[in-house]
Amino acid sequence: MKIKYDCIVIGAGPAGLSATLTLGRARRKIAIFDNGTNRNRVTRESHGFLTRDGIKPQEFKNIAFKELESYPSVSILNETVIDIKKDDQKDLFLVNTSNNKSYVTEKIMLATGIHEEFSFTQMKQYYGKSLFSCPYCDGWELRDKPLAIFAENNEHIIHLTKLVFNWTKDLIVFTNGHQISNKVRCDFESKNIKVYTEVITNLHGNNSNLESIELESGEKILRSGGFVVPSFYRPNKFAEQLNCQFDEKGAIITDGAGRTTANGIYIAGETEKSRPSSLMTAAADGNKAATSINMDITIERFQNIC
Ligand SMILES: Cc1cc2nc3c(=O)[nH]c(=O)nc-3n(C[C@H](O)[C@H](O)[C@H](O)COP(=O)(O)OP(=O)(O)OC[C@H]3O[C@@H](n4cnc5c(N)ncnc54)[C@H](O)[C@@H]3O)c2cc1C
């Protein structure tokens, strides 16, 4: 006979780990699955998480796993979840993994994060080492350096350039073939920020440290790092398969406390918003969604008899 979990958490990033800690402490029977594809695995250090500023991403995870060992009702499983099916008659979910195993649970928490896609694929090589998307996470380490801004539409170009200008005044914007308005160009030039709208043909560097950007004309512009606006997507269709509802921007609709519109399905972290946030925000989301799960289980089981 299969173990029936109170909740299966899919994803051991800060969202899923924090939810699992809260649920383990609430004496719930939890399995947390992870396959090591956390978004920040490409970077050397994580910043801005109170008490853990500068920690290596894997060390952050290891500390969280170690803390979870104190709670005997929690199981940590290194397996990839491939699909989730609802058994409507029993009001349970069946979670199947790539190892051909299946697990039964009352509730599901999706905390599988998001992934990024770059318009210029070579950026992947530098991402997390000298090229980043979040100035709050890595701006301090790149302060006062000659940096590149890679962005392709006016809104992104203005937002990122203004923001990064706070960390360095030595900025050059690369739009990779996209035009910018005369007004934006004029604003930038007044602050000595050059804009290249030519198509990028190559990035040069050493050991993932960016050194120069080569343009279609053959000109190479020296830069020692930068910030980029990637596009983001959810790496699976679990929310669609489980009949969650989405808003007009494609984000999963929730009650603001982790409950989706599908009964028994909860969500936390970047997969909820379908956009990037931070370790701290994802952990807070996980904690909040876990209290919703625990409250719902409590209400369902603590039946009023009188
Ligand atoms: C280069 C880079 C640097 C960053 N630096 C910082 C920083 O300094 N400070 C900061 O606050 N934030 C930083 N971030 C952002 C931070 O990584 C995210 O905000 C945070 O990881 C989001 O947490 P999450 O739990 O939502 O998702 P994730 O951390 O991405 O975790 C999702 C988890 O789900 C698991 N998973 C996915 N699919 C499956 C599946 N099918 N089966 C089993 N497991 C699955 C993955 O293995 C992964 O561990 C950085 C991001 C990047 C890319």
C-alpha cells in the first residue's frame, strides 16, 4: 500500500524549501522533489538574503536540506516529476516521476520556478558570472565597472539602464538591431551613455568573464560585464494539466496566499508570478502558501460534530 502524503512539494528552491519547513513543523507528511535545475545554479554567489549574503547556491540548498532532516514527516526525493494526475473519485493526486515511480498525495504545491531564454544564445555562456539580469542581486559586485546593457525594446532599455546607472556611470547600451526613440537616445547621451543599435555578432571573453562585444561592422566594444533582459517561461505544463486558471498575461491566478483556482493545487515562488523575483521573496511566498495548505487541511479534518 502506497504512503499517502498530505502534500507533495515540487521544487526545492527557496519557495518549495520554505514551504516544506513550515509544513514539516506543522507535523504534515510531506515529500519534496527536486532535480537540481534551480535558476541560480549558474551563479557563484547569491546576495541579499538576510544572514546569507554571498552564499553559494548549493550551500544554501544544503543548509535547508539539513534543517529539514529534523522533521521526520519530511522526505526529500531527487527525482524529476513528469506528470500529475487527479483521481477525482478519491480526491487525491498521483505524482509520477521519471524513475517510473508514483506517489499519492492530498495536496500539491508547484514551486518549479521559471527559466530564461536569451535573444543572443552566446549570452548563456556569461550568464551568472559576468552577465546578470537582476541589479539588486549582482549590481554591487559590478559597481563602477564598464558595463553593457543588453535590451531590445524601449521599455526594457529605459528601465534597466536607469536602474544600473545607480551602480556605475560607465554604461553602453546594445539593442542588437532594434531602434530606440530619439528622446531616449538624447536622454542617454546627456549622461554619456552610448547606444549601439547594430546587430551583435559575437561576445568575447575568458572563463565566462565578458571582455568585448563584437558588432556587425566588426567593431569590438570593450566591456567587463553587464545586465540583460531575458524572456522567462515556466518549464512545464503542470498548472495547465491541473486546470489552473491564468490571467491575460499568462500568470497563474491565485488568492494571493498560494491557492490556485484548482482545488488542492497551491503555488509559490517564481512559477506563480511567471516572472523573476528573489530568494527572499520566493521563500516568503513558500511560507505563506504553506500556511494556506495547513489551514485547509486543518479545516477539512477538524470536523464540527456538535
Ligand atoms: C544568475 C542568477 C543570479 C541570481 N542571484 C540572486 C541573488 O544574488 N539573490 C537573490 O535573491 N536572487 C538571485 N537570483 C534569483 C533567484 O535564483 C530566484 O529568485 C529564486 O531561485 C526563485 O526561487 P524559486 O523557489 O521560485 O525557484 P528555483 O530556485 O528556480 O527552484 C525551482 C526548483 O524546482 C525544481 N524543479 C523544477 N522542475 C522540476 C521537476 N519537474 N521535478 C522536480 N523538481 C523540479 C528545480 O530543481 C529547482 O530546484 C538569481 C538568479 C539568477 C539566474
